Amino acid sequence: MSTLKEECGVFGIYGHPEASNLTYLGLYSLQHRGQESAGIVTADGYALHAHRQMGLVTDIFNEEIINKLKGKNAIGHVRYSTAGSSDNKNTQPILVTFDKGELAIAHNGNLTNARTLRNELEQQGSIFQSTTDTEVIIHLIAKSQEEKLVNRIIYALNRCKGAYSLLFLTPENLVAARDPNGFRPLVIGKLGNSFVVASESCAFELIGAEYLREVEPGEIIVINENGLQSFKPFPEVKQSSCVFELIYFARPDSYLNNKSVYQVRKQLGKQLAREHPVEADVIVAVPDSGVPAAMGFSEELNIPNEMGLLRSHYIGRTFIEPQQSIRDFGVKLKLNAIKEVIKDKRVVIVDDSIVRGTTSRKIVKMVREAGAKEVHMRISSPPMKFSCFYGIDTPSREELIANSLSLDEINHYITSDSLGYLSIEGIQIAIENHKKYDEGESYCNACFTGNYTVEITDSKLNLKQLNLFQRKNI
Ligand code: AMP
């Protein structure tokens, strides 16, 4: 279920005759990370070629378009806006020509000082074409006095704060960069003699590429005809990869920080069951993201896990609702209860998170109407009390239900018989249970704790995240 939108996904490939086709497939596997727009830029050694559009990957590209995207190197992007408005001019990869030639860039993340940088650049005469924070990086690269591309990128990224997993493409180079905290994922693999880079390893599986490793936090990788070169130009800081990728965002068949997302989610469910056991007849997941946690919960308490909620995967943008409005039309379009599973049962609903609380409230109502005797809500993450400024689209703090209501009040609001959230320590236990922490491995949990590891410079300008660059007409 989703009331909010995901952020972005990136994919890149170097040295393959079918670069555009494979990028298309890579983006298809990353579609869960952004459904608003998608784009591919290819490089044929002389020039860059681009196709970008609003919509889903399979709607945007066809054989003719793919064939026109010539070259052995490519980068691609799927987008949901976390900064900048949602329209055509903000589609990525961004492609520019400057005095060093052509450059394309694809970004997953959110800079926390983009507004500050943009103000500064505009005062120096820069003109911006889009409202995305990503364009700031391009202006900084163009401004740099360095000769080599990688040094220009280092110059630019040294000025940027916050979250970025980036891919750059020039006629000769593919460059991957990950911010020093490693907020957003980025992995590298091989397909024959070609290198591939992607937000998540699930993109490698579809094209038959072999997973090599994570792009390390603070690492810049340059791939060109000389092979692969790795740079670590930034001062080392404590890693703070987004824990919510593990809880909700990433695809369960991906590996993050060398951990199976599916296995971690299952462990989150097991730990949740230890922390908040309940006597019940059936466990029901909120599909799709609640499924692995519900399996773990059921296994731990030895209570059957059944498909009591069905999700429709074919939701388009708008629906024509009959004039005589149907009760709970919106939620029923996405989810429906299977009465056979629920009737006369004590039901535990397992979901990965509560954001505004509206989904949970509707689900509890739906399950009661399907005849449940009791409805217990269990959430495989802690109460979400703080907004994310590092690339996940969460609403403002005021809209987060756990920011203003206590556990009892939320339980009352969503009308469940009981409510249990996983503890913050519980996340750590679940991750460790699956696989020991790698040395130095640590996670950003600011959405639960308010412990922001990178300063939010722009917030001093009193900005709402989604309106980063929107201005009144002047
Ligand atoms: P809400 O009605 O706002 O409480 O939404 C809770 C539901 O949204 C849960 O089922 C989550 O799986 C899902 N969810 C949580 N975070 C996000 C997000 N950033 N984007 C989209 N969906 C989300």
C-alpha cells in the first residue's frame, strides 16, 4: 500500500552493444523506486542521445526509441520528485552541453543545501532550467576550474551536502558517486566485459549481470576505456545508510549492505512478534510491503499466515467514480479483504509502517466489515515522527500521526483492538540476527529518532521539502 511515493532509481552500463536495451530493462526492475517519469541517455563515443518522458518505463520506451539511443554506454533514471515539481522539465537524466562538452547526470537522493547553493549560483549569474536540486551539481561542475572530469565532480560534490547516489555520462566516461554517508544505495556489477551500476541489485538479476559489490560511501568510480578507477576524495564519516530502504523501499529480492532485504524484513517481523505477541487465529499482511514481516511474525508465534488482503496491481492514474459515491472507494480500488480468511477470526494485520494513519484506519475498518472478531495492528518499524530530508518523500512533521498522537491515541484513531510498533533496538537486533553487522556498518534512522546526521542547511530558509525551488512569479 502506499500513500506516499518512492524516490528515484538509477541504472548505468559501460561497454555493451545493447546498452540502451539493457538500461531499459534495468529501469523496469527499479520501477518501484519511482513511477512519475523515466529517461535514458546513451553515449556513442562522439555524442549523447536522450529520451525522457513522464510515465512508466514500459509506456515510454518502444523498440524504435531504444534503437535510436545509440552507443555502448548508457545511464537511466526513474523518478518520483522529492525535490522540484513533477513535470516534464524535471525528468532525468539531465543532459547539458558546456565548454567541456556534453554531460548527463542521474540522481537519487536529496541535497540538504541545494537551495542555499542555488541562491549563491544565481547571484553569480547562473540560470536554472529545472526546479530539481540535481541541476545545482551541474552548475558546480561547469564552474570548476579543474581540467579532469573527476576533479570537477569532486569539486562539485565537496560543496554538496546530503544524500546522493549519482551517475554521470560523457561521450567517454561513466562515473558513479555515492555520498560519504551512503544514504541511498548504489551497487556495481559485471555483465561479461561490461560494468553495470544500479540503485539495487534486483536490476542485475533481470539482465543476468553478476553482483560485485556496493559502491562504498564516499566513493567515486570512473569507468572508461582504461577500465575502472576508484577514488575516495572525501573525509571519512560514519556510514548512515537509510534504514527505511530495508524496511520498506527496496525490493525484497535486492541485497543492501550485503544483506537480503527479504530476510531482514522477515527478521523484523519475528522481532516484532517477540516484542508484541498476541493471541490470534490468523496473521494477515498488508500487501506487498508487509508480506515478509508477516511471515516472520507468523513463524515466531506459530499462528497461520494467510492472504486476507488482496492488492490490485493495475491501478492507473484516475478512476471515474459513479456519481452516487461508493463508500471507501479509494482504498477498495487498491485493497480488498478476503472474507473467507477473516470472518469470525482474531486477526493480526502486519504492515511495515504507519505514516499518516489513514491507510491503517481504512484497513482495520475493512477487516472488521469482513467479519473479524478482533483486529490487532502490528507495525514492523518504530513510530515515524520526523520527516526525511535525505531523499524519501515523507510528509511534513505535522502530518505524521506518531508526531502528534500517543500509542493509545493512534490505536484509538485507527480503531484497532491493540497496536504494537517495533522498537528502535528491535531493528538492530533484526539486522544482526540475519547477518552480523559489517565493521562500521550503521544506519540513518532520523525518521524515527530525529537524529539527523547531516545538517539540513536549507531548513533555516524555512522550506518545505517538496517545494524546494518553487517560487512566486516575480
Ligand atoms: P498512511 O496511510 O499515511 O499511514 O500510509 C501507510 C502506508 O504507506 C503503509 O502501508 C506503508 O507501506 C506505506 N508507506 C510508508 N512510507 C511510504 C513512502 N515513503 N512512500 C509510499 N508509501 C509509503
